[in-house]
Amino acid sequence: MGSLSLHRVRGYVKVYTKGLIELDNTIIEATSCDHTSSAERKSHHSDKTKRSLMHRLNRIEGQVRGVKGLIERDTYCDDVLIQIASIQSALNGLGKQLLEHHLKSCVVGRIEEGDHEVLDELLITVNKLIK
């Protein structure tokens, strides 16, 4: 793990050496976000996170191709709609995973730096997600 915690943010977050963060009793690998300018913002996902996100996206891509095939074969509408609902659920899961990563890395890092504007950005993003 790392040594003792270096920082606490409102009592919920501990940042360890070697890029580990504890958030609500869960140890995660910290990644960084470059937020120097809004036009060039980037996230730096760990290899594990990136693999997980890409795996989900590949599965979703396959589901979309499957729906295209169902429509080409004139499959009954209810069956197609059920598959579309499955795709929407998979996209929601992807969004939740990415949001969790964003909260545990980018948002925490910016709050630690004293940048509380990130909370306003987060609220805008969450409002778009729950539309």
C-alpha cells in the first residue's frame, strides 16, 4: 500500500504514496486528470480501468451490431426493443463506472488542489446523465 495518509478531504479521502487513494474504505489506484485548460482536458486512466471500459464498449458495440441484424431480418419489434433496452442498460453501466472513476480521481484531485469549481462541473455532468 503506501505509508500513512498525506491528506484528508472532509474526512472521506486518504491519499497514500505510490498513487493509491482510499475513498469510503475502498483502495483504488489514483490516476490523474489534466485540467489546465477546458479545451485540452484529458484523463489518464490506469491500464486496469481502461481495459474494463474498453471491454464494456466492445460488448456494447456487439449488441448494436446484433440489433442491426435483427432489423435487417425483420425481427419482431418487441424482441428488438428488448435488445435496445439491454444496450441502454449497458451504456448506463459504462457511464456509472466512468463517473465513479472520475469522482475518485479527477474530482478528488482537484478538490485537494483547492479547485472547488469541479463541483459545479460535476453537477452539470450529473444533470446531463440523468436527463
